[in-house]
Amino acid sequence: MTLYKRGSIWWAYVFIDGERHAKSTGTANRRHAQTIGQAFEEELNLRRHQMPKLNPEMTVDELTALFISEGLAKTYSLDRLSHVLPFFGEMKLLEVDKASVRRYRKERHEASTIKVATANRDLSVLRRVLYFGVEEGYIAANPLARMQMERERRTKSPVLSVREELILLPAGSPHLQKIVICALDTGMRRGEILAQLWEDIDFDNRILYVSRSKTPEGEAREIPLTRRLYDLLFAMKQEKGSVFTFRDEPLTEIRRAWKAALRRGKLRHFRFHDLRHTANTRLTLAGVMQEVRRELMGHTLGKSRDVNDRYTNIQLPEKRDAIRKLEVWHETQIAELAQTETAPAETSEPQPTAQP
């Protein structure tokens, strides 16, 4: 692709099979013209290889419908799209640009008190839909490909103390109590817990294999059972089906039960996901190494993976040792809490002395 200037406007020239194709970029800015010219070249190459006909006049709504029909939209994506589509839905694909993203952020923040991270998640899903449009040949390039996400401020992740745990469990409904114990003793995500199957629990070896996870690293990972979780599961053991149910039906949502437990226990605000942070923190306090914690909890490494990670192979005995450390830490905390609460209160008043 070559750029030539006609007057104050840059033109892009692309040669395909000896044939010259010319297009005005409509701008006097060379950098912008370079981007437009590259998109023009990609468009010509798509046509050359008989890819589906470009359709930049398609609306975001129409492209999203195709994205969903292909089974690419998970529950999380659908939730994000419910906020994105009211703004972008009627826009043509060629109208989506970084300026429209800025307008979306402004309206989103004005409509509700959301965090920067929330808007970032919305736009990451929109960008994924647009990449789908590129893959299918409806647009030559993703207009949000190099979009910079706004910097997110770090937030505190509340950790449930052992004292709060002892309040939360009796305040929760029976089915929620079991789920909370599972979350605290395994660090599993809510979706993983609700999707857990009896077929993936090995009672002989006291191991739980995660049935379904949101990440490849989390799928089918093995987690040794603590004594209390083993006893709980063994008491309700079934041959197959969902482990955690309500009225013999698989659970898909526990939001109401969770909020009710916090209200009855008069506890500060927690998300259920904070139990996962709590489990990780407790493993840390118990002296479990980061590599072992990562394997137990199924953390995704992403771009942070280094060369040492490739040679780290955490075996089952190391995981069992980590769970034993967690149990000892938990028992010690309960013992110290009980001792503190039963200790006689100290007073500053002098005690009367016996008279001879």
C-alpha cells in the first residue's frame, strides 16, 4: 500500500494482481491516512480470497444477533451486552469508533455510579463482537482493536474473618450453609460450585474434581477435601447429578439466600465471590506457597506466565499438605476465638482484701 497526496488529501494506492486500486482517505493527517489505507488493503485482500462480502452497513444489533446465534455469548457476555446494545445497537458497524466509546462512557457514568472497571468490561465484550465481525468478513478491521481501556483503581477485597464465618453459617439457609463451606474450603467459584456433579467426587481418595470451570486452568482440577467438607458431602452422598440442590432441583442462583444470610447475621457487605478471596488469603496465612494456591484455585496465568511456571508441576501430595495446613490454621483460629470470648473481663478496680 502506498500513499500519495493530492492537494491536501492523502490517497491510498494498492496493487492486487497487477491491478491498481485507488481510494481517497479523506484526511490530511498521514497517520490517519495510513490506518485507512491499511484497512482498504485488507478489504481488497478479503475480496480477492472470496471471503464473505463486506457489510459495514450492518448494525451492531444485527452482528450481535449472529454472535449469539453462533453460541459465542456466555451469560457474562449477555449481561454486559444488555448495557451496551441500548447505546450501540442501532449504529452501523462503520459508525463505531473511539469517539462513540467516549460518549458511551460518559452516558454510562452519568446514568449510574459505576466503576471504571464496569465500563471497561462492557467495552471488552463489544470489542469481542466486532472481532467476530472481522472473522466473518462483515468488516475489514476492528475499529476498537487498539482501544486503550481506562486505568482502573485497585479496590479492597473484603476477607471473611473466622468470627464472621461462625455468624454467617447459622444465619444462612441449610442449602446455602453447604455452599459456603465448600467455597471457604476449596476456593471454588460460585459457578463451579453450582455446576459440581457427584460423579466428580472421589470419596475413597477424598478428592473433588471440578466439573466445569470458566477457565481452561480451572477445568477438572483436583482439590483434596477438608475433613468438614468430606463429612458434609458424605452425609448427603448421591450416585450422580448436581451436588448442591434446592428442593431436589439444581441451583442456578443463590443471590437472595446470600443477601438474606448477611441481613440475618447483621454482617457487613460481602459478595459471594469474596469467599474465594477469603480462601486464598487463608491459604496464604497458613503458609501455602503461591504455586500451590494457584493450582488449587485454578487461577489463569495469562500474560503473566513466566518461564518458571512452565516447569512447575504441583503434585497431589503437595495439595494435600496445603489443605492440612488450612485445617490446622482454621482450628487454631477457632480455638483462639473461643478462648478470647470465654476469658474473664479484666477490671481496673482494685479487688477487696480479706480482713484479719
